[in-house]
Amino acid sequence: MRQHRANDLANRMLISARHSAKHKRMAGKGFNIDISDIVIPNICPVLGISLVNSSGTYVKTGATPSLDRFDSKKGYVKGNVNVISWRANDIKGHASLEELKAVRSWMEKVAA
């Protein structure tokens, strides 16, 4: 990803996170990150896919970089954010660890 696009995207992520932190659902969870906390890798650290933001707009695809909170009980605070693919963030956001383990176990049994 070109550096200026990465900087533009990181800035949009920061603005979006700040907005989310003010939203009722996130109120009181904290917000203290800045642009230096948003490091966009070339490869998703979860799924190993190339991260792509080819347009000037923030269009979500599976490979779009997405700001993730390690611990969803905390806000966008230093040490609690990283960038992963939108697909990985979507999967993570819709299942508990126990559910993910159950799906993995089932898939391993079926594939054997």
C-alpha cells in the first residue's frame, strides 16, 4: 500500500474511532490513541492476506484494513489497538472465543 494512502487511511481510521468513542455504546471506555498508534501492515496478521485500499474512499472488502480493539471491553486506548483485515475483524466481532474453538474443532473433525 502506498505510504500516502496508508496515511490517509490511518487518519480516517482515527477519526472514525474518535467518533465511535463518543457513541453511546462506547461511552466511558476511553480514547487516547493518536495517528502513531495506527500502523497499517501490508499483510493481515490474522489471515495472512494482503491488505488493500485501492480507492480514495473507504470501501469495506475482506482485505480492507480495519482498526481492531484487542479487548472489546476497553476503548480505543494505547496498547489495545491494531490493524487487521476487515474480514478478520468481522469474524472476531461476531463470535466468542469459545464459539470459534467449537467451529474449529468441528471443521477439523469433518475434514479428517
